[in-house]
Amino acid sequence: MPTARPSFSHDAANRLWTLVSALGDHFGTGPAALSALILNDSRFFAEARRAAVGLTSFPFSSRRMDQALGHIAHIWPSDLAWPDHVARVDPLPFPEEKEPEVRHRLTKMLADKAAKEAGNGPDDQG
């Protein structure tokens, strides 16, 4: 009996989740914070995760996916390797008025992560 191929939405969710996971690890944050920052929708990346592990389908518009992937490519850190099995897309800058906020919050996420790893973070219990 042939093995069922993953649906297009499952495949797209897997690729997106691979990128979101790598970014979250790099910046020391979760998918909801990244999704809210990148798309103004704290649930989009969590929905991709649920679809990636096969719990749900992943309904999305191509415009929304292009926006998510383009913004991820735009903020992708130069010191972080892009996953080999995920096609690289052209970066999509944020609107001019949003760019400084995005950069500021990403810088703060990195600083918070570094402080936490050094034992000086807000979550440090002493």
C-alpha cells in the first residue's frame, strides 16, 4: 500500500515551522511573540506548528504565507544558517513605520536571552 503524501498545507506548515523554530531558538522567544511581531497575529505560527505535527490542517492564503516567509527572510540573522531543506525566499521589508519597532524588539529579545543565559535575566531565580 503506498504511503500517503503530505498535503501541500502540511508541507508548507513544516517549512514555516522549521524557520520559526530556528528563529525562536536564536532570539530566545516563542512562536506567539514572533508571530505577533512579524504578522500582528499571535496564533499564525502556532497554527503552523499544529499542522506540522499533523494535528490540524493549515488553512492559509498564499499572500499571508508570502508575507510571513518574506518577513522572516528579512529579519533572518546573518550568523544563523538558513535550513537547507527550506527554499530561501526574497526578503520582504516591513512597512517603513514598523521597521524600527521590529528591530528594537528583536534586539531586546537577544539582550533578554543573553541576560538569562548569564544568570541575570528577569526569569532568573537567583
